[in-house]
Amino acid sequence: MGCLFLSTVRLHSIIHEKSKINLKLNELHEELMDLQNYSATISNGSITMNDVANAPASIFSRLMNFMNYSTNTSMQGAQNMFTQFSAMGQMPVFGDAATQLNYQNSLFQGFYKQQMDNCIKVETKLLNAKETKIQQEINKLQTRLSMLESEQNSCESAQQQSAQKSAPNYMA
């Protein structure tokens, strides 16, 4: 009778632990999916208001921080590169002011894109590390879940055997 009670208690404990693990797995899968969506959003280098509006709450602040950081860093880096380029005397002089302005704007945009690409590479590297960490935790939890399922099966069979042994045996 005592073995039957202990196996029932352990069985309930296993079911409760499996439930907690499944909940954590769902949360981790959702976080992983959100990070992958975020990574896809920033990969093209242009974040639109639609991207911001559709961002999940879990990554909204990270997206906003990245937008601010990458824009400021890229502008400052492009300005520095443009100033260095101009100071070194490498800026060609065109007779037409409009052509000169177009050339300078396209040069600045090129520098800006280079700096933005660098920001995206850094953020992507951070995201990949975080995704790897999440995936490792998912694998660990799935391993623990399969161990619990095996233990649950053995507890259930022990419970059935204990119930059969403790059942009264009436002979006619």
C-alpha cells in the first residue's frame, strides 16, 4: 500500500514538472521566433514604421534602441568618413553645383550604408549568440522532458503492479 501511495505522489510530481517544462519550452520557442523575426527585420537595413507597429512586445524596446543607436552611430561615422575624405583632398570638384551636391550626397549615403551594415553585423552577431543560448536551453529541457516521460512510464507500471499486488485475492 505504501509503494502505491509513493508512486502516486511521484507521478503527480512528474506531471507537474512536465507541465512547467512544457510551459517554459513554449516561452522559449516564442522568444526564439521573435528574435528570428527581429533579425529578419533589421537585416535589410531599413526599419519602417510598419515593422515597428508589428513588432512583438518582447522585442519592441530592443528594436527601438537599435533604431536609435544604429541611426546615430551610422550618421556620426558617415560624417567622420566624409570629413576625412574631404580633408584628404580626394573630393573631386565639378563645375556644376547640382552635380557637386549630388556627388557629395551619394558619397555620404555610401558611407552611411557602410556604417549601418557594420551596426547590423554587430547586432546580428549578438542575436545569433542569444539564439544559440536559447536553443541550448530548449535542448536541455527537451532532454529533461524525455527523462521525465520515461520515469512517468516506469512509475505508472510500478503503480499498476502495486495495485495488483495489494488487491484482495478471493478464492472460491
